[in-house]
Amino acid sequence: MDLSEFKVKATYEQIKAYVFEQTGLKVSSLYIAQIKKKCGLDVDENFNLAKSENARQPKCTLEKEDAIMQAFRHCGII
């Protein structure tokens, strides 16, 4: 029996709330998705694609990355 399907998945809103509660930092869904990709986790397809090919995408700061990683550990994602 595969126990991974019983693992509780945290929503992006829950992760944002946890990060704000613990650190006072506001993080975007984009930053959460960037960190999930960095960890090799599944990320859903983005349907809000940029209209231009060379659109600039902001990068997550190290402080926010650490806060998101802490939220992932708290939620049991990693």
C-alpha cells in the first residue's frame, strides 16, 4: 500500500498564512512554486502565461526561501 497518497497536502494559501504568521513576510504563489521546483516537487501547470516571450520573472529572496522551506517542513511536504 502506497502511504504517500495519505500525506496531507498544504495549499498555497496555508503556506502563505504559515509564513506570515511565523516570520511576518508575505510570499507570493510564484515564490512558492519556484521553491517547489527547486526541491523537485510537482508543480501544476500555469495557465496565466506571459504575453511576451522575454517577460521578466522576479526571483525569491533567500530570506523568503528559508521561510517557505520552513513551512514545507512544518506541513510535511519535504
